Amino acid sequence: MPNHTQTNAGLLARSLSAVWHPCSQMKHYQQFPLVPITRGTGVWLYDHDGKRYLDTVSSWWVNLFGHCNPRINAALRDQLETLEHVMLAGFTHEPVVQLSERLRDLAPAGLGHCFYGSDGASATEIALKMSAHYWRNTGQVDKTQFISLKNGYHGETLGALSVTDVALFRDAYGALIRQQATVPSPDSRKAAAGESAEAYALRCAEALEQHLQQHHAQLAAFIIEPLVQGAAGMAMYHPVYLQRARQLCDTYGVHLIADEIAVGMGRTGTLFACEQACITPDFLCLSKGITGGYLPLSVVMTRDEIYQAFYADETARGFLHSHSYTGNPLACRAALATLDIFAQDDVIAANRHKAAYLNEIAQPLREHRAVRNWRNTGMIWAFEVDSPHRDIAQRCFALALQNELLLRPIGNTIYFMPPYVISEEEMDLLVERTLKIVGQLG
């Protein structure tokens, strides 16, 4: 390998020459350069010049317990000495069995079977295909359509795009996908004046019921991001909507898919967001934080009734979906180490205290004249900024880097989804610097 000089400029030039970066217009990097990262520790990322950035977005919502976490590192070193990978078709191994058993014990009651993929979009694809195939195996071949929430996001592969309602991601590929219907989002920001979040959620559930009444014979499943719609600008809603959705899906014979890819693993204040509505979905999709941000892994959990519909002598009745790295031992071991930290450190309880602390110290930010719709669910915070600047997201991103923060706004929505290991001192810095940035934006 060539010995490249470790400088920011050198790495930037090489990256722009060879790497096509995701979710980006590459030409924009001429004006807003890439951020070169050489190492990470805890909530901090460092570039080649030693400048640090507080990772307030957990590196796209995946990093739960800090960069280079010693316990996850140790688990991976140990696993490297025994088994790095074996295909899961016709074979099995201890880490994937242990992980499946532990998830079964932790998840909402009844979700006893785990099917593995490599990323969030793969989990969406698995759940959609498994639902439609279930109905086919049970003789209801017309149930091949899906519904999702307006402004919902479930991934960017073609099947996932069909239930994603974010125009930026979907429209360029509209000719390639099978467009599905959407129902109104219970996003509490859209409630009428004087209407509570709960009342608005129930009003939106009425629209869901009307759609199910008319189309249930063709519908396989309703897919939803429980409690928080991420790409919609951290749209938060009352858990009563999930309760009502579960009741309606049962009434009309439609599966409920809970996409907890972003909101699972403690992010909303409980290990799984569905817990706050006391429901069990038919499919539970997990990814992102499941390995603590270390390795790609996703899982779809489902009920025994669905599993049994595929259990037969004929191969064609089986669920014929695969990934080369399905249930990778290293990724499963990272996930087991992540679950160990949850248990050993009582993370859910600790996060409640951290959330309360940040909400307390953020009062000046919340009351800033430019801030609108301050909201919080678990370890997610979001608010909109009134600003005369058209390029508010890019401007905020640049200002944040100058202030040792990694902020990645969605439009005019600034949000925090920090690693759970963030300290009170680091939360103080986060709020103080963000208040400064809002003052420059507003």
C-alpha cells in the first residue's frame, strides 16, 4: 500500500477523486468540503489536524456507546480469534443463536423468530416480502399492496422506496417503483390550535380506518416508524396512534410492520418504541444501533403464526431471501456486546436522567426567538429555526463545525441524537454552542 501523508487536504483530494459519497451532490463538496476523520473516542471525532467534533447525530443515528468503545472492541477481538464468517444457509453459529434468543426475550411478547439482513433498507425489504408471501401462502393472493404514513421513510432500495414518502429520495426513481398509498401522519406539529397531540393522533387514526375499510382486501401491511418519523424532520407523535393502528390492523386483517431501524435500541426512552404503546407488531425491523454503530446488521422479528405459514415440504413455500453476510458472527458479537452494556449499565434509566438534564439546561435555547416546535422523545431532540437564509442546513452545518459540533439539519430542523455516553459537561457544550449557532442563523 502507498504511504500517503496524513493531512486533511491530502485525504480530501483522494476521497473526491475515488469515492462517490452517499446522499450527496458531489459538486457541492467544492464549496462545502468533506470533513476528514482520522479517529474517534467517546462522543468525539477527530480530523488529521487534531480538531474535534462532538458527534451529536451518532454518525447517522448508529453509535450508541461512543466511538472505540472498549467493551465492544474487546468482544470483536475475541470473536476474530474464533470465527469471522460462515454463511447462514445450511449452517449456524453461537453468536447468531445467542443474539436471536436474547432479542426474543427482550422484544414485545410473541416475536420469537429472527431473520437477518445487512442494513435498514434490507430489513424493510424483508418485512414487505415476508408479509406479502405470508398472504400468498395462506391463499389470499390479492393482498400485495402496502400503506405507510405521509412523509415516512423506510429506506432507498426499490421496495423500500415504494413505501417512502420523501420526494427527494423517491421521485428520481418513480418509474422503477410500485407507488403505494399513504395516510396522514400523526405528527403533532400539524395539530390544530388547541388540539392535543393525543386528539390529533386519534383524528389521523380515523383516516387510517377509512383507508383500511376500503382497501383491506388488497392490503398486505401497514408500515410505520413508531413515535418518531426521522427523515420527516423528527416528527413526533402520541403513542395512542400505535395502539389504534394495532387494533385496526387486527380488525381488517392487515399486518403491522414496526420500522424501529432508527428509533429502536433505546432511542425513544424504552428499548423498543412499541413498548410505549404496549403493542406487539407483526414484524419488528431493527438495524442502526443494534451493533453499537460498529458493523452492518439488521434483523426482522416476527410471530410464530407467520413463521409457520412458511414451514412446509415445498421449497417454494419457504422465505426465499438471502444476503451473503446474513447473521455475520462479528456483527452478531458486536450486537451481543451492545446488549450487555444496556443490561450492565442500566442504560435506559441512565438515559432518562440525561434527557431530563439536557431539557433543563436547554431552556434558553428553547425560548430563543428563532426556535419553533421544541420537542423531545427519549434521547432525540428537535426544533425548527426561523431564518432568512435559504441554505440554512448547509450554513448550520458549517457553523457547527467551527464550534466543535457535528450537526446535520433536515431542512430547517436541527436535531440532537447523541451517543448515550454523552456526559453532562458535553451536554453543556452542545447546548451552549447550539444556542450560539441559532443566534447566527436567526
